Amino acid sequence: MLVLGKHELNQQINYLRRGKPANNSVRDMLFQVINHSTYHRAQIATEFRRMGIEPLASDYILFKR
């Protein structure tokens, strides 16, 4: 597994978002990737509950047990 140091985590990445220049640190981009999946898991759980289905536990710590 690659371990990023403080320097690499703080590195700024330049890119285009909807055709406009943007930049973020590697740290913030990694946080976005991890956190955005939480949003989608909540959407799925909400839809399951709306249909009367109890969603499965999706917490990583429960998966590891």
C-alpha cells in the first residue's frame, strides 16, 4: 500500500471542472472520494426504507467483523 507523506497530501492538483480551472490538494480530493460514497449509501438506504426494505449495514467496521 502506498503511504503518502504530508508533502504529497498537501500537493495541489490543477484540473478543469465544467470547463473552468480548479485546484485542490490531494488530501481534499481523497476526502471527497471517501465522503461522497457516504452520500450515495444514504440515498440507497433511504430508497430501500421507502420501499419497506430494511437496508443492510454498510459500515466498514461491521464488514470487518
